[in-house]
Amino acid sequence: MPKVRVRDGKSEIFDFIRKKWVALTPEEQVRQYFLHFLTEERNIAASHIAVERKIDVNGLPQRFDILIFSSDGKPAMVVECKQPSVPLTQSVAEQAARYNKTLKAPFVAITNGLSSLFFKIDFENEKVISLDDFPEIQ
């Protein structure tokens, strides 16, 4: 369960992946709960997860929310987190897909904490396949 504190009148949540306290925004709360889901429910090692790292997308610096690596160290899933009031629309999926053009992970997820959508990316046939549940990541 995430750790929360108030410091200088502002709420913070402890990011156990980045090992630091960060501002407790609605989106950050979703991100932290999803990180706990990954490690506690899906048994993904914390060492196989990166959070809010810079990448270059079409020549512009961007930051992905969560990237899960496979056991061989390759990107396995890009996760885009939104605050609960943001619906999971086509534009949210497209944002995750833009990040994935650089990262080339076989899976993409989008979540707002209330619901999550999972996709398999077929790069060879240029198709996106909607999944019913979180995929098995090796």
C-alpha cells in the first residue's frame, strides 16, 4: 500500500520505484496504485520497471509514465496513466502509441485508475489487438 505524508502543507506519496517522495496529484496516485498492482498482483520485479523517464519522440523530449521490461531487459509494456476524471479515449491510446514508436514494446496499457485497457502490438502487420486482461510478461 502506498505511503502518503504531508510536508509543508502539501500531500506527497512515496514512489518505491524511484525511491523518493513526489507530489500527490490525482495522476500520481493512479500511477502509484498501478505500480503496486504490477509488483504485488502481477509479481513484476521492481527492478524491471521504469517510471517517468525521458525519451525522444519525433525529435521532441517526452516522458512516459511506466515502462515494464521483460526478463531479457527489452521493453515489454508501456503504461500511460491518467487521473480518474480523464476518460480512456482514442487520444490517450494514441499518446501511449507515440511513446511506443520509440520504445517498441509488444504491449501497451492505458489506465485512469477506474478502468484499464490493454493492447498487443503487432508490428509486423501494423495492427493493434485489444486484450481482455493484463498480458503475461516474460
